[in-house]
Amino acid sequence: MNEKLKLGLCLLAGFAAVSAVWIPAGLPFRPVQFPVWYAAAAVAVGLLAYTFEFSRRNLIRLTGVAVLLSGLLVGLGFSNENAFGRSNVVTVLNRHGELGVICVGAALLIITGGIDLSVGSLVGLAAVSFGVLMEAGVHPLAALLAVVLVGLTAGVGHGLLVTQLRLQPFLVTLCGMFVYRGLARTVCKGGTGRVAVETAVGSAAEKAKAAAVVGEAGEDARMAILGGAEKAADAEAVAAAGRQAAEAVSGSLLDLRFWLTGKDLTEREVFPAQLVLMLALAAAAAVFLHRTAFGRYWYAIGFNAQATKYAGVNVWRHQVSVFAVCSLLAALGGVLLFLYAGSVKPTDAGQEYELYAITAVVLGGVSLRGGEGTAIGVVLGAMVLPVVRTLMNFTQTPSDWVPWMIGLILLLGTVVDELIRRSKAGR
Amino acid sequence: MSAPLLEAIGVRKQFPGVLALDNVSCRLGRGEVLAVVGENGAGKSTLMKVIAGVYQPDGGEVRLNGVPVWFPTPLAAMNAGVSLIHQELNLAENLSVLDNLFLGREPTVGGPLKLLDRKSCTAVGGRLLERVGLPAAYLFRTVGELPPGQKQLVEIARALGLDAKLLIMDEPTSSLTQKETDRLYEVIDALKAAGVSVMYISHRLAEIKRCCDRAVVLRDGKNAGELAKADITHDNLVRLMVGRDLKSFFPRTHRADGGKTVLSVRDLRYAGGPSHAVSFDLKAGEVLGMAGLVGAGRTELSEAIFGLRPIVGGEVTLNGQPLRIRRPNDAVRAGILLVPEDRRLNGLVLQEGVGFNLSLPNLSRLTTAAVVRPKDEAAMHAESIRSLRVKTPTAAQTVGLLSGGNQQKVVFGKWLARGPKVLVLDEPTRGVDVGAKTEIYTLIDELAGRGVAVWMITSDMEELLGVSDRVVVMHEGRLAGELPREKVSEEAVMRLATGGA
């Protein structure tokens, strides 16, 4: 009864929190799909709150990032009068979501005591592969599935190398980092090529046009040789089918882009779809981490894999699964990157994302030593970097300042965090 | 009368959740060898570390030659002539003996160039090795290649190089062969003659009688008494160490007779084990004590049966059913549960709470579709904490902050909730205070009374004699012999453990 009441209150709080962003920012409620996304976000936030254990230890972990974020948001508010206007809110939240999807996977892995340096390269490989498949006219959903499966396979590979050959995760994924970056360039046929949504849509349109040409040719043939009527009809049918398929592909690609990133046909960001996706994934991670036996095992493995093994847990299976989830979400992040950015280059797509992800989750209270961290913390940690970027943008910070400013702000965040933790834990 | 070399007066040391040293005093003259005796967890090692500057006392003081000293680091203590020879030796294994002898204080030539003065190194190093009875040619051997006994001698030589006036040795013979041990005794005699004092922690009575002038006994972090050389006898030591009558210390209510065989091990061979196969039986409701010297292979055998070491031959049957054990999970499912020797490394997730640890192996019974049922879990925690009398404020308390005894109760609690068929205890009371020891012995007795087959590996002779219904002794990986309760004696066990017939 008590638990149910708590769940109810948390869900209400989730709706309140999401409404507080959705309504003032003027995000749409029509057509019917939008309320579904809105509700999904609200339920996800509610679950994140419900599964969060209000212990001193957990609150201490969140203090640092909460203080940092509040400061940044206040700064953002002063930097530009449109800072909390609709378009900016959607952009910031979308970027937050994109990084967050990757962070959820990285956090689970780091909690179990692992690390993945190949995330950025895998994002790049996934983005480029998805783009190449699009340009080849593969159906977007099939391509999405294929790319995510590649990510999963890579992750299982990392996990097996780490658990069965007892290699260090750092080393295995460092090698992965080179391999996937190289594969991205190979897939794209040459180092400097790029793949783009417009090209993919364009090539589908080309095909439709080509099909039409075949049809016309058939028409001509019929006119020329009456006896070839049957063949000509065939040609026409083929052309029609080709046109239809090509239109379907280009149409569903744009649909997919809309539902995953919130960008409509005119490239305008209508709603923060990536954020909703990330919240849903984070909520799932929260339930796993804080409510299920799996979460218990993951925390236990992160602190002391040895003792967990002695407790009769099949430690290696859990480790492999978590590596797999991390890489799978990196691949998904790659698809999002391609759709959101519109075009990616194999040389730098997703570059340094692993470092952003690690920094974000550490800011969010996940310890690199393993065994510590909360799902809410990861969500908050992933928000820091996009907000910092936007703030730099608004204050017209010279672009060459951006990297070191980011570095210093993140350093500040970790230092504040460490100091808070020390002063409170010391007692 | 001049001041003694070392005086510790009212030393106090507090660790989270446990007062390790409570008003402990001792004194040591020049050229004297002092034994520090006590049960595990009595505070011997802590006292040594306080004197050697590894820990700083929270109260009381340490005086050297009558002058109060404060060592912020082990280096400060070493410079003042106090060197600690660790249980885990602190040598750089990849470097030569010579390099180790002078590590951090290499004699240099060439002024600011700081070139190594190899000539004087070799000369001084040779003399140091001579004092511990090693030939000078050893200077150029890599430390990692030396057997444990010689590493120990190298470490002593290094301390002598620092002009040590006091050497502190923490169970120096625990990993040495008899021959190496004899050599160490000779070195200690020579040091003594040269006016160097030695503090010596040991559990071995014969050893204490052989080389110590006096014994200080600690119990639960307090001084329990002191014995002059002539008074060092087994009874006197145990009386001071345990501080009570032994009878009530080892309760026995269960009757170990006629239980059917639960675990049967036939011709077992395992990876990293000896070439001999091992066979033994374990009956319901009995406590089988397993004795042997350190390194006899007892822990390895238990690891094989718990699935931590690949079994390469032979058969394990549980209640007549053959059992295939490839990983701990298989053993746990079958009801063979291990309380490991290294509780902090293998038994517990120290950074997590008492409840978290109690739940860990029991989650399959506390979850619905993998989601934990909070009420059932809380009830299980409350029941375990109550029945085992774990002293903890709440189930959320971090387990690493509990005392050794309470930590061990949590390890027991993890398994008891599963209903063990075979409970394997590897050094169950190591690092456990005396009060909690009795509770653990009571618990073992109760479990045997309920028909659990208990297999207890122990190096603690009192425990072996007091708790076991039957004793098997291992020597170099094979079972050297079996003794029924009536015939168990320290002498009989030691004869088998050292390979005597």
C-alpha cells in the first residue's frame, strides 16, 4: 500500500516536472503521437524518482552535479533572453538526450567496474554504416536493427575478451577504439567521404526517377513494337514498384528522423525526442539497477567481483551483458547522431564521445572505482556538457576557448564533488 | 638504571567500529627478544604497526631510549632505528638484492650528478648480507628468484643497513621451511649478541620458547599479562590469551554419531593441486576438522570442491548423487557453501550494507521476475541479524565498519538463509575477537546439531581440538592421516602435519 502510494506520488511528480518544461516551452500536444511521448517522458521521470533511494550516500553523490547544473542554468538564463525560449530548450534537451543515451550504457559498465574507450569510435562506425545503408536504399528500420546488432556483437566481443581471456577492459576497448574508427573509414570507402541524410533521401528520389525512366522506355518500346506489349507492361509495373519503394524508403527515413530526433522535414526541431528516448532508457536502467537482482549483482561486482563469485553468482555472464548493453547503446547513439546532424564524416563522427560520457557519468556520481552510482545521477551528469556548450555559444566565447573552458568547468565539477563527498563522509 | 630501548605507555588505537588497542604498554631492553602473543585480532599487529610508524597512536606514547617519539611514517621510524619486517615482504621483486638493500638511500658519487656508487654499495652490501648469513654473491641475484626465507633475510639485512636497533617481525616463520626457520633463529641469536632488540609475533609455542626472553600477551586490545622465559608454558599462554576456562569456550551439545555420509570425495585431483588424489567423507551432523601447515593445500582442496579450481579427476558425490562442480554457482545450488578464509576479499562486499551482503546469494528467493520484494527482503535481514546477534545499528550499515566477529556473522548469515547441506569453513575465526569466537563455536555446534555437515579448516590448534568431532591432517597436498576425537592431541596432529608417520 505504502509502496503504491509512493509510486503514485512519483508518477504525479513526473507529470508535473515534464509539464513544467513541455507547456512553457510550447511543445506540441497534437497530433495524437505527442501526448504519447509526453506521457512516456513523465512516466520515465516518475520511475527515476520512484526507484531512487533517498539515502545520505546517494544524496551526497548528487549534490555536486545539482549545484553545478543550477549555477550553469542561472548563468544561461542571464546570458540570453531567449535562453529558455522554445527552440533553444528543444535543442539543449535534444543534445542532452543524445549524450545521455550513450551515458546510460557507459554508466552501467562503469558501475560493474569496467570501462569502454571504444564508445566514440563505435558511435562513428554506427553513424557512418547507417548512412551508407541509407544511401544504398535499405529500409531504415532494417538498417537500424542491423547497426544495433553490430553494436551488440562488438560489446559481447569485448565482454568475452575481458572475462574469458582476462584482458583488461581498458586495453580491449582501446584496441576497439582504433578498429571501429578504421572500419568507419573503410565502410565509407576512403577517409574523407561523408554520408548525409539528404544524399540518402536524394538517392531514393533518384531511384524513383530512374524507375520512371524505365517506365517511359517501356512506353516507347510499346509504341515502337506492338508485339512487345507484354514486356512493356512488365517494365511499367517494375517502374511503378521501384518508384513506390524508393518513395517509401525516403519517406520512412524522414519519419524515423522525426520520431527519434524531433526534426521535421524542414530540419526544424519540433520536440526533444532524443531526451524522451534517453529518459525511457534511463528509467529502464533505474529499475534494473535499483530494483532487481541484476542491479544488486552489478553493484556487487563493481565493488568486489571476487566476493560476488564466491556468493555463487555467474559473474562473467553479467559482465558480458553489461559490455553488450554499453556498445548497443553506443550504436544507437551513432544512429541518432547521423539523423540529428544530417551528415557525418567517418574521421570525426562521435570522436571523444567516450570521454564526454565518462566525464558526464563521473559528474553524476558514478565512481570510476566501480560499485557506485545512480540512474538519476547519470541523467543529470549528461546534462552538464550540453548546457556548458550552449552557454559558451550565447556568451560568444571564442571557439578556440571552448575546449579548455569545458575542461576547466568539468574539473571544477569533479573537484567540488570530491570536496563535498569528503567533508560529509569524513564525519 | 638507564631507560629501556623501547617503552610503549598506555597506547590506544581506534579504528572505525573497533578499539584495536586499549591502554597497551610494554617495554623492551637492549639485546632483548620479546614475544608478543595473542589471538588473532588481539591487537598484536596493530601494536607493531604503531611502534613502527605505520599507524599513529590515538593516545599514550612510545619512547625510544626514554625520549618520547612520534613517527608520522614508517620511514621516520626506520631512520630512528625501528624497522618492521612485514608478513607480506616489502621488497621490489624485480630488482636485485643489492638494489633492494639500498633502495631510497643509494650512496652516490659525482656530486649533483648523483651517480650510483656501486663500489661502496657492493662493499657495504656484502657486509650486511654476511651478518644475516648470506654469501656476498647473492647481491646480484634478483629478489623474485629467492625463496621466502632468503627474502626475509634480505629484508633483515636492509633493516640492519639502516642501523636498526629494533627489529619487529610479524609472524616471520609462517611461510618458512624448518631449515629456513632454524637459520632465522641463528640470525636472531647473532643480532641479539650484537645488541639489536627484536619484537617477535608468533603463534608457535616452540618457537617462542626457543628464541624469546619474555612474552607479552594481548587480549582484545588490552594487556593480558606477561611471562618470563621460565614461565612460558602452553597452559600459561592459553590462559592469558583466552582469559577463561576452555570448557565453556567450546560448547558441545550435538552428538556426532551415526549420521549418514553427505559429501563423499573420491580420488579427487584438481588444477594446481598435488599429484596424489584425495579422498574423504563427511557425515551429516559432524564437524570435521582439517589441520595442516600453511601451504599444505587445505584451502586449495576446499576451493576445488566449491568450484573455484577446475576439478580434473575423481568424483564428488552429495547424498549419493554424483555432482559436477564447474563454478561456485554449481556448489551453491547443491548446498555446498563456503565461508572463505579471506573474509574481506572473498566473503563480503565491504563497501555495501549488511543487508546487501545478506541478500546477495539469496536474491533468487527474494525476487519476482528479478524484481526484489522489499518486504520479504527486510524480513530476511531482520531474522538473520536477530538470530546471529549481529551487532549493527541497522541493516543498511556498511559491513566494512563492523568488527571482524560481526563481519564473520554476516558471512554465516548469507549462507544460513540458504539452508546449507555442507558448510565449508576456512579459518572461521581468523581476526575474530574472543567474544564472537564463542558465539561462532556455539553456532557451529547448533548447525551440526541440525544435521549440517561441517568441514572446518583451521590452523588454530585450540579450535581444532575444541570443536572437531574428527580430525584429518593434510601434508603437502595429501591426507596424511585421520584422528578420531579421543585420539586428537596437539602432538599427534603436528606429527602428521609435518610428515611424520
